[in-house]
Amino acid sequence: MKNLYRTLLLTALFVMPLAGALLAQPGSGGNPPCWPPPCIPIDGGLSLLIGAGALLGSKKALDARKARKSAV
């Protein structure tokens, strides 16, 4: 029984500080986050995706080249 109370107390101590943030509602009205509306940040994620693809492609090419050299 003592273990159950301890578990409930610890759970309450961890959950209570987060409860206010979970129940928060967004503010009313105001301007949209960016103006004019078609503001889509493409460059940040797209450039990282292209860079990751280039790194992966170069690694695959290097591995294939090493495998071809060792087979001959």
C-alpha cells in the first residue's frame, strides 16, 4: 500500500507542472503568423534533405567502388 501511495505522489508531482501547458488555449484573433499567406519556409528543410541525400549517395558510391576493387 505504501508503494502505491509513493507511485501516485511521484506521478502527481511530474504531471501537475505540465497540466497547465496541456490545457492552454491559443490566443484569440490577431494577424496570421506571416503575411502574405503563402509563406512556406521551403529552404530550411529542403536544403538539409538535399545535403543528406548527397552524403548518402556519395557513401553508397564509395562503398560500391571499394567492393568492385576488392572483387577484381
